[in-house]
Amino acid sequence: MDSGNNSVAKIRRVFFIKNLITYFVLLLVPVIIFCLVAIAVVERDVISLIETNTNTVFNMSGASIEDMLFSSSRIGIYVNTHADMLIALLSVFQNGYSAENNPAFVAYNNFLDDFIASAPYIHSVCLYKEDSDYIVIGGSVRRINGFGNEQFMDSLAGSSGSVLQKNNVMLNAFEGRGTDVITFITALKYGMVLAININEAYVCDMLDMATQYPSEKLFLADSNGEVITGNHVFKTQYPLVSQESYLRQSHDLLEGNYRLVSYIPDSVVHDASHSIFLILNLVMGTAFIASAIISLVLTRNSYKKINEMLKLFEKNGGLDDIVIDPVAHFDMYHYVVESIARSYIRETRLKEKVVQGELDLTRTQLSALQYQINPHFIFNTLQMIDIAVNDDELRSEASHMIGLFSSILRYSIQNPSQLVSLEEEISITRMYIRLQDLRMRGRAIVLWDYEEEEIEGLNFIRMFFQPVLENIFQHGIRPDGQVTTARIRLKRFDDFLFIAISDNGPGMSNENLLSIRKSLRQDTPPSHHIGLYNVNRRLELIFGPEARLRMLNIEGGGLHITTKIPLQKIRNDTF
């Protein structure tokens, strides 16, 4: 009896210590892993969010800048397309103030006034001709020697095409300091140059309002990387001499001639993840302490229950009277676990047998459906070949028809539970269409509508298209002698593959259509349209009820058949 008491005491100690150690090991390891993964996930999500926000910034500010430049280019287009205005401007550059009253020059002033009134970002508009003593500023004519900025004049000389550059403009010589502008230069006809000066401060304010982060540096550069302007944060820290690393993104404008560039310090990413990580640690620490207390209470309760079980064993003769496996001598759950395991195994095996039985039944049904369609197809095709052999015009094609028939037959009798690639199913269908073309003599054509990349990697059932097309070739030929056109459309969406087959044949009555729909829902094959029933039944067995065929009459004649195949099921190659 002493040995039994010693065993009980040892069991109690081992049970209590083992459960506490197991708890701490199993809790601490997942917490550490979870924290490390959380850091990586948070930083990834923050970077993704930053990239999304930056794309929004690019779209907003880029559209505004492009709108400015497109609007500015309207002046050059307007002037270049009005010959009388060009002549008037040439007269101004030759004769100076005496040409200001020219009606075409007045029309130019009116157009310019309307444009500037609608564009608050415009500082000034200048017209320049290199060999002239005059310059046109807005709607007034001035002598060049009275204009305040020779450097600006030098930037206009020799300009061709369209150029965007940074300048400082003084409209009058007496100004102490000019205004920082971004000049959009456009070469006009007859050597004239149009310069539209955009207030740089306006662009900087716009870029400031578009940025999402206080430390974000957003600037506009040309295709060579030369900086034109940027937001105030960028201008105060240009060039980038900081040791801090940046998350850089860029966006092309005007077909790549210009580029918006964003620099966001990595500290934005780390600060966000660090803040979230601190909150996560606080939550996890609280959860850890709470879980430890709860686990301790539950362990003590379990210990009490096991202790009661052990006392019960002691009252009935002690542990020595119980047969315990030597390996599990101190495992008080041994008998309970063994009993539960045996019950679970029996139940699991029973369920597996039931599931396997259902699966075998479904495969049997698929095999029956697959092999059911073969005699129907073989009979119709052999009948077609027989007609060809006895027809003088078709007899030469009989050998080709037999070859096509052999390839299609070999394909159709293979394992019905094994799906094939959608490309292979389409290839076999094209063989069947060629076989029918030899018989139909151009009375029916089949058009395909799909993109190759949309069907790559997708699997499908065998002989899906053939019964549907056979129904068109048998019953959809137009009685008026016109060509029957069938169209097969395949379109891949996010969750499903959409297939539509339609024709412009005579169609069918509403009564016949309702009868076919009803027959497709039966558990047993109907006497007519067995091919459509077969296809519909196989689609439901493999891909589910959402894949069943849907049939509609087309107004004016013809039939429209569709199905939607879930993509998560169409990627498996076996049922």
C-alpha cells in the first residue's frame, strides 16, 4: 500500500509541474513568433499604404500640373492657327507701339485676358522675338531695354519646341527682386517665342497640399532628372544631403517628358510599426498575464479532479490493482485517452467509408455519363461518314473525316474523373467543327471569342462543347438558306469563368425551351436532348450547382446557352 501512496504522490507532482511547463513553453514561443511576424506585416502594410497614398498624390497633383501645361499650350495653338494674329504680332515686333491698335492684336489681348482670368496660377505671359527691339508682356508692348531681367531674356533666345524651366522674372527694371516662376516656353511661327510664367509659389503650395506626410519631399523634374521645383519641405532640404534613407516613388507626366518624384523617409515606416508594436506588446503582455492566471486556476481545478480519481482508485484497492502500460505509468489520462482514441478511430473510419462511398458513387455516375455520350456521338459521326462515302462529292473527304473522328473518339473515352486543360478541350472541339464543316458545306460557321492568357492554367471536363455544338448543327440550321453563325465566348473574371454559346438559327418555341429546362433538372436522363442533359449533369457533379447550364431564346431567332465555373474548382486536375 505504501508503494501505491508513493506512486500517487509522484503522479500528482509530475502532473502539476508538467502542465505548468507545457503551458509556458507553448505560450511564450507563439507570442515571440507572433510579435516578429507582426513587425514584418505592419511594416509591409505601412509601405503598401504609403505607396497607395503616394499614387493618389501623383494622380491629384500630376493631373493639376498637366492641366496647367495643357491650358498654357492653348495660347500657342490659338496664335499659331490665326494667320492674321501672327501677322499683327510680327508687326508689333517690327513697328512697336504703333501696331497696338491692330484688330488682330486686340483680339489676342482679349483672348489673353480671358485665359489669365481663369488661371490664377499665371504670373505673366510674354511674347519675344530675338531680332526685335520690343517684347510683348501680357497685352502691352515694351522696349527690351526697359525689361528688368536679361537672364530671363537669354533663356528665351534660341528656344524651339516646348520647354519647361525655372526662372526669376522682373517685369520692370526698377524691381529690387524678381518673382520665382516656372516658364512654359513654346516656339511660335516666324521665330517668335511664347513664354507663360507660372507662379512657383502656387505650384509649391499645391504640392504641399497634396502630400500625405509632413516630412515627404515631392518635386517636379524633367526627363533628365533636372529639378524644376518642389514642395516647401523639399526646397528647404535640397539637395538631399541627409544620411537618412528614403522610400522613393516616381510618376511620369506628359508621356515621360516630366516626372513627379516623392521621397518619404524610412522613419515614417519605422515610426508607424514601432507605435503599433508598442501597443501590441502592451496587449500581448496583458493577455499573457491574464492567461497565466487563468491557466493556473484551470490546472489546479484539473489537479483536484484527478486527485479525486486517484483517491477513488485508492479506495478500490489502489493503483497496484490497475493494469497500466509501463511507458505511461504516471499518465493518469492513459485509459481515458485510449478509450476516446478507439471511439474516435471507429467513428472516423466509418465517416471515411461513407465519404469514400459517396465519392465512388459520384465517380461511377461521371463514368456512366462520360461513356453514355460516346455511343450517341459515335452513331451520329458514323452516320455522317456513311453519307460521305456514298456521296460522290464528299467521298474524297471520307479519309480525313475518319482521321478526325479517330482523334476525337480516343480523347472522349479516356478517364472521366481526370480533367483536361481547357486548351486541349478547345483543340478537340476545333477538330469536331472541321468534321462538321466537311458535312455542312459552309452552311454553318463557328466563331471563337477569348484571350489566350485568360484560359491558361484552367482545367475542364471532356466533351463539353461537342454536344452543345451538335445541337446547333442538328437543329439550328436556318431554313432560309442563310449561313448559321455560332459564337463561343470565354471570359475570365475574379471568381469564375464565364462561357456563352449562342447562334442565330431558327431557335425553338418557348414550350420546347421550358421542356428542355425541366428535363435538365431530372435525376434520370430524358429521351431527347441527352447530350445537353449529360453536359449539365457532369458540370453539377464536378463544379457544383452554380455551374449548371442556363438557356434563353434570342429575340429574332437563335439560342443562348451560358455557364459560370468557379475558378477555385476549375484549377484542380482531378475530381
